[in-house]
Amino acid sequence: MDAPGVIDMTRDAIVVSVLVSAPVLIVGVLVGLLIGLIQAITQVQDQTVSFVPKLLAMVLALTFCLPWAVEYMSDYCERCFGEPPIYRYNQP
């Protein structure tokens, strides 16, 4: 395999990992921001208050997005292992 093929496969792997992890991370950030805002309004400055709601929201998001993530990752694996990369990446 030549250098452009390796670069394309690496780029695809990074894009897949970012897309698969994005829903859970976005939910964690949004819930953390909301809990932080509520803590600032109520002046409750306990660090452990935001942990449990954030954890539950991220588990719920993972449960909801897991079928899509598994399908997306299996499609990526089929693209990687299904056909030889030398034929896929060296087409004119």
C-alpha cells in the first residue's frame, strides 16, 4: 500500500471515531453546562452534584445511539477489510 492509501485509511479511522463518540460527548457537555448553571444560580458549589446526572445522561445517550454506532463501525470495518486497499485507493 502506498502513502496516500495509508493517509486515507487513517483519516477515515479518525472521522469514524469522532462521529461515533460525538453524541455521548455532546450530551455530557450539555448536561454539565446545565448543571453548572443550576449550581451557579442556587450557589451550591459541590463538585459531586454534577457527576451522577451527567453519568446517567451519557449512559442514556449511549444506549440510544449504540445501534447507530455499531452499524456505522461495522460498515467502516467492511470497507476496510472487504476489498484490498490497493485497489480501492489507487483508482484513477
